[in-house]
Amino acid sequence: MEKNIRCIVAKPGLDGHDRGAKVISRGLRDAGLEVIYTGLHQTADDIVESVVQEDPDVLLLSILSGAHTILFPEIMKKFKEEGINDVLILGGGIIPDEDIAKMKEVGISEIFGPGTKIQEIVDYIKSHLKR
Amino acid sequence: MTSTEKNRGNLEIIKKEKERWTNEIVKKSLERVPERKRVFKNLSNININSLYTPDDIKNMDYIKDLGFPGEYPYTRAAQPTSYRARFWTMRQFAGLGDAKETNQRFKYLIANGQTGLSVAFHLPTIYGYESSSPMSSGEVGKEGVAIDTLTDMEQLFDGIDLSKISTSMTINAPASILLCMYLAVGEKQGVPMEKLTGTIQNDILKEYQAQKSYIFPPEPSMRLIVDTIEFCTKNVPKWNTISISGYHIREAGSTAVQELAFTLANGLAYVEAGIERGLNVDEFAPRLSHFFNSHNNFFEEIAKYRAARRIWAKHLREDYGAKDPKSWRLRFHTQTAGVSLTAKEPYNNVIRVTLQALAAVLGGTQSLHTNSFDEALALPSEEAVRIALRTQQIIAEESGAADVIDPLGGSYYVEALTNKMEEECEKYFAKIKKMGKGSILKGSIVGVKNNFYQREIANASYQFQRELEAKEQIQVGVNKYIFEGKVIEPPELIKISDEVSKEQIKNLNDVKAQRDEALAQKCLEKIKEIAQGTENLIPYILDAVKAYCSVGEIIGVLRKIFTVYREESIF
Amino acid sequence: MESSIKSSKIDLDIYNLIEKMRKGDRRAVARLITKVENGGPEVSKQIIKEIYPETGKSFIIGITGSPGSGKSTLTNQIASEYLKKGLKISIIAVDPTSPFSGGALLGDRIRMKSNFTNKNLFIRSMANRGKLGGLAMATKEAIHIFDAYGSDIIIVETVGVGQSEIDIFKSAHTTLVIMPPGMGDEIQAIKAGITEITDIFVVNKMDRNEADKRVNELETMLDIAENIVVDQKNHNIRIIKSNKWRPPVIKTNAISGENVPELIELIESHREFSKTTGLKNKKLAYRYKHYVVDIIQYFQNKDIERLIFSNPKINEFIDQILSYKTGSDPYSISEMILELFSKRYFS
């Protein structure tokens, strides 16, 4: 039996544009993944707490407001403090090219921009699981 | 032979001829070259025929269903002269960084021929948090302008004469507060309230349904809206008190029919709420305006706008007893579809925006925002914003599209599609009414709480994504005609420095240190007291704003009384 | 050949996790639950054997109700009330697995946001992974893990479809069934068995007009249920149900929290009732009887599989089948094998 992959889809920051996050959640479900959706306006603490309790294989962070420059590093810092290092962390939303490198530096494995196919994300997840 | 009999005879001939043409001519042609698709449908899943003839609109009555521009049922246009007298208002939504930076952007747009202002606020303002709140971390000045207190608002309109320009503000849960700030700025400029013109979005129903920037539960939110309507009816008569918005419903992934139906139903819900407060429908309905999306399917969008005018007019007159033609007349702002923009080959977006803008113009919009081509990448740059504005100016001045009123009226296809949109919209109305046991207002709130709208929209948006991935929907440059080479670099992208946040927080603290603290606290206490009763809150919010209470402080007080709404998530 | 159930080895990895859990490490708790979810009884066995003496202390509340009844929001409110008393709460929120893709969308956390970061609260979302009975075996094991972790209260929340209600009943001390008012005919759709498994009926969304009507319907149904003969299918449930507890019906508003303290009082009085009347022990006996059946079934199936696929004797039976003679059909041969099997295990 293939392992059930668990993922958390979280929306940090204040933007309410959850169409992408929801479409992805549903798409991942239809690709056979178990998706925990945590809703809007997640603080870094909320996200870390969810990851601690749910023990997912993957965390997908979606943000469209431009707050990623502050929030992504903040979240990653908290993961480091908790010693969480076996979760694959992905980002999505409107993130300019020049920021992508910086986001990868702090530990986001990949960034998926607008127009990404769900299958691309699924394929990426399946080939990059950390455990 | 009477003319009706003659028409009927003609229809018979056309029908027969069409049958012949289908069976002989078309069939032969299809044997050689079949159609590109098995089914042709628009973005509302409505099947589209290959050809439309008088037979498709045989039940249409010109006078009853179309009429004349500026007259009931307004299908052809809201104004009798439409664009032959005045072009639509070219109103580009703008807001970035702090008030000073946005003020400069406003002046740049005015200098380039823009005729109205439209303010985008940053998320902390939209959700009623101060820039210094931990919830605002990373968000200050990012998606719009940071406004905390009246001081920011004064800065925002510095050097702009509010008696000469109309301003639209995209703000919902805290709409009453921002309106009060605008009134206070007007007062300082010496412009009395009754002269100020503009719009606040103030449309909370669609926030629960789609955009998600609600704060309080639906009931207290509706009270704030009706308070605003009541206050403006008496004191700010030229102000549009709600901009009933389908834009966000569409951006959240709805179909065109859903956008049309949910928006108009929300509008009717506000009408019912006003009537319930004891207001005369003709006192406030003329100040309700609408805001639609313009998406990719050209004719579908045009039919949507035409149907919207007719549906609104009919319901206001027939169901709510409005007597003033201004109550029947639907006016709307349009924004081209942000969701249709692609990050790949961004210059292609200029063409998408042009077609969408043209649809809005042919549909008779009163004002228009054209998106900038770089918006799938970042906040729009100055150059991209100018091109977007130029797009409107070219349509207005060069294309001739604005010279005839409703030029597509009478097209068999457009009329048939307009009828179909109306029919589908009425089906949704019936569902909503049923949920509210005959009341659209109650049905809207029940629908929100039951996640009816959220589910409808989520299903449509997921279906679209599936179709996109299956290439049943095409995005040029994304899932077809993919270009691997190097594209021209777009102009430098705007980035809001994280310094803006520090500066904004410092300014906020300065304002608070300098204000009359006892007065500010007294005003907040008063709001707390009034919020627990039923008296109109707006005069007290106006006092608080003038005492330099922040948006975050006022919402903070209301949050305690009204509580905070949480939705169940629907995928 | 030794049956796999008998092995008592424990992986060092698992042992270390249990040790960490004993020190209160929340990530270790989470990882142990992942292990029972993914590893099946072979892994669960190691964990349960190690932690079992530390369990039996938690009070387990089952919450079920149809989608849209507001049960997640209510679960959050109940948890909030208990958190106020300084208790340690764990929630297992079970959602169905899609039968088409095998994936699942678990959206219960969102309704529990207000309590997210309270360290006394642990929320775990689980997909039922299509196992019969909604509440998968892994859920029962997760309950034991939360029990050993020292939870005062464990709430198991699951969508109320068919068999899962019975499953909650097997695992919970007190079972709440949540109903929204005015959803039409669904009360008729509820199987007669529902009154048998419910300890408290909750009519949520009491702000709606139809709430009182729904309360009346339930009371009427309870009146009838007290007099009817037991449904054959549910006879085993009836045996352990005390006649003295008539499920109370309470109205709540999960969004505003109205009547939630009163609901807690009802839960507590049922808890007291169960203890004093011996109902609790009956329920526990029932629970473990089923747990044991599940475990035996699992390992016996495995043994049978191994027997069929690796025992050379079986080939003789298969050859018989291939002869296409009277008495050599797959059913007759299976009966013969089963007979041999029973002799080995049960005589």
C-alpha cells in the first residue's frame, strides 16, 4: 500500500484570497493526499502548533499580500526553534522572482506561482518527501 | 395581414430555412471538417449554439424588455445619452505604502487624465487592526495604503480638492469609519458633507460569501450598513452608500451567472434591510451602486451587464414598490478580471485587459478600472498603470465604440444570452428566497451561515481549475502556445520596503501622543455604549475619528460588543 | 510458524518516542499517532503493549452529527469549557476518506482556531481511510495514546454516517448526537438504533425558529423508543444500555456558546450516572470485546494469508479444486481448510 501523505494547507497573513488554497486543497485530496486545511489569518504560532499536533509530511503556505518577506522567515525561525526539520515546506502565491531565492534560503523548498498545475505540486511532493 | 401575423410567418420561414441550412449545408461541411469542440459553452456552463436567429428571441418584446436608454427597464443603458455626453469615469484603484506615497500616485493618475479616485487600503485597515498590532506583521502598506488615523487620511488627500473629484473607497467592515474620516477631511478643506461625492464599498454580504474580509457576525454588520445608509440619506446625499460587488465573488472563482445572481440578490437584501429600518425605498435606493467583474468571455460579460440592469429595474419596481426611476436604474463600476492575468508572458495581459475593458464599455459601465499587466507578479508599477489607463483612453477616443449607445442591442446572440442570464439569475433568486422563507435578506444571511454561496463558488472554481488542467479551458502562454524563450522584462516591479511599517507605527504613536487622550477615550466609551443599543452609530464614529481615534481602536471596541465571526471552510 | 501477534519486540525508535511522550513531548505524541495510522496493528501492538498500564484514566466523549450540524464548533466550545477548568483536552477529529481518490479533506481545525495555541489542548485530524465503521482502528489506538499522554478528556468527533455512530459508542464513555434544527425529514432517516447509542441529544443552532420543533420531535421519538422492541441488528447494544438513563435533549448555540455550560453539566451528570450504575464498566467491557475481535481478525487474516500462500499442504487442496469434481469447488475446499484451522486455534 502506498503511504498516505498528510499535508497542511495554511494561509498566513491577513489576505482573504483563499481561492488558490482551497482549489489546491481539493486538488491534493483528489490526488489521494490527506489535506488538513487550517483556514485564514494564521499566525506563525498557529502554524507551528498545527504542525506539531498534526505531524504532516508537507506544509503548504499560501500568501498573496506580499507579507511573505516577513512572515515566511518568521515561521521558519519558529520551526528551527522547535527542531522540526522533516517536514517538506512549500510556498504559493504572488511571490516575485527576486524573493524566491531568499525564501529558499530560509528553508522553503519550492515556491509555486499563479498558473501552477495541481499535478506539478503533487509530483513535486511525491519526489521530495523528507521522510 | 397584420404586422404580427407577418412576423409570425417570417419566423416560420426562418425556422424552416435554418433547418434546411443545418441539414444540407452545415452537415456537408461538418463531414469534411468537424467542429473544434464537442460542446461550446461559456464560462457559466451555458451551451452556445453555432448561430442565433430571430427564432431565438421570438418572445422578446422590444418596448417591454429593451426600451430606450435611460428608461425602464434600462436594458440598453443607464443614461439617455450614455457615452455620447460623457465617457465613463476612468478610475484606477490605487494604494501602496503610506499615505504620502499613495497621494503621489493619485496626483500622477490625475495628471494623466484619470477622472476619479479609488483607494485601496492595506489589510490591517481592512480588518480593523492598527499597523502596530502583531496581526499586522508583514502587511503594512503591502496591498494598499496604510491608514490608521485621520492624520493619514489628511495626508492621503493633501492637495486634492474633494469638491472637484469623486472618491471610491474599497472598504467593508470598517466602511463607516473610513467614510467618517473622509467627511472630516472634507470639513477641514471647507467642503460640506452634502457636496462630497464618492462611494464606499460597504458590502459585507459578499465578504462572507467570497472575499473574506469580514470582522463581525452578519447581524451587527448589517446594522452598521443600515446605519450608514440612514446617516448618508440625511447628511451626505450624493454619496453612494454601498457598492454591491460581484467583482470579488467572481475573483473567488464563481461563474458569470453566479456573480450576477449573488450580487443582485445581495443588493436586494440591502434594499429589504433599509425598508425594514423604516426608510422609504426611494430615499436610499438611488444611492446604491454596483461593481462587476469583466472576465474573458466577451459576449457573456456584455449580456451580464445588460441583464443586470433589467433585473434590478424589474425587482425594484415590481417587488419593492420603488417609484423614483433613479431607484430602478442600476449603475455600476467595472474592474477587469485580476484572476485572468498570467504571470507567464505578462505583456499578453495588456490584450486580455483590452478585451475585458471593451466588454465593459459595450455593456454600458459607468466607471472602469483596467488592471495593470504586471499584477500577477507584484503591485503594479507606474508604467503598467499608465498603460492600463491608456487602454481605456484608446477605447474611448479611438475605437468609436463609445459613439453609439448599446451597439450590440438587437444582436440575436447577445439578446438571447441576456435573456438566458436573466433566467438563470432568477433561478438563484428563487433558491435564496426559499432559504429566507420569502425574504431575500433572510435568505442571504441563512445562505451565508449554511455556506450555500461558499459551496457554489468553491465548486465552480474547482471545476474551472480542472478544465484548465484538462485543457478544456485555454490560457494562452500557460497551457497552450507555451513560450520557452526570453520575454521582454516588465518594468521594474514595485516593492514596498519593510521600512514603511516602522515609519507608519512611529507616526501612529506620535498621533496618539499628541491627541487629547481624555477626549479620545471618552469617544471610544461612547461608541461602546451606543453599540449595545440601537441608536445610529455614525455620528459617534465621526466624533471619535475627529478625536484621532484609530481605525483599530474603534473596531477593537466594536469587536468586544459585536463579537467576531468565524466561518466553516467549504472547499 | 509463530503467529505475528506473539512477538513482543519493540523498535527502539518507538520506545524512544514513548519515553519522550512520558516526559510530555507533544511532537512525540503526534508521531506515535502517525505510527499507528500508517503502521497497522504490527506497529500499534508495540505501542499499546508498552503504554497500556498507563491508560484507563481519561474520560472519553464521543460527538457525532450530520455535516452542517455545527459539531466541530460545538466540540471547540466544549473543549473551551473544560480548558477553563484547567484540564488537559485532546480532540480526535475524524473525517471521511474519499472513496474515489483515497485522499481526504480535514477541515475541523479551522473551527477550533480560538484554542489553537493553548498548550493544554491537542487536536488531531484523522481520515477514516475508508475502513468499515468510520472510526478506524487507528482511532482507538490514538485514544490510548492520548490516554497515556495524560489527557483528562478525550473528545472523538466524527461525521454521523451509518456505522460510525456505533463505533463512537464502542469507544466513548458518553456519546453526544448533534442535530441541526429544521433539516426536514432526516429525523425519520435516523435509524432506530440512534436512541440506543445516544447519551445526550444536542439540538444546535438554537437561534433558529425550528429548534423547538426539533426538540419536540426528539422527545416524542424517545417516548416511543422506550416502548419498542429491540431491533435485531442492534440487539447487542440493547443488552448494555441501562433503562434508567433517558437521554436528555438540550438546545445549544455553538457559535455564541449559549447553553454550553449547561451541556457540560449534563455530560458530567451522565459521567457520574455511568460510574454509580456500573454502566461505565459495561461499556468498557463492550469496547474491549470489540477491540479484541478487531485485533484477532486482523492477525488471523494475516495468518490465513500466510498459510494459504506459503504452506505446501495447501497446494494439495488447490490441486483438488483444479480437478473440477463434485465436492472440490472452492467453497467445499475452504470449509475443509477452515475446519482444520479451527482445530488448531480453538480446540
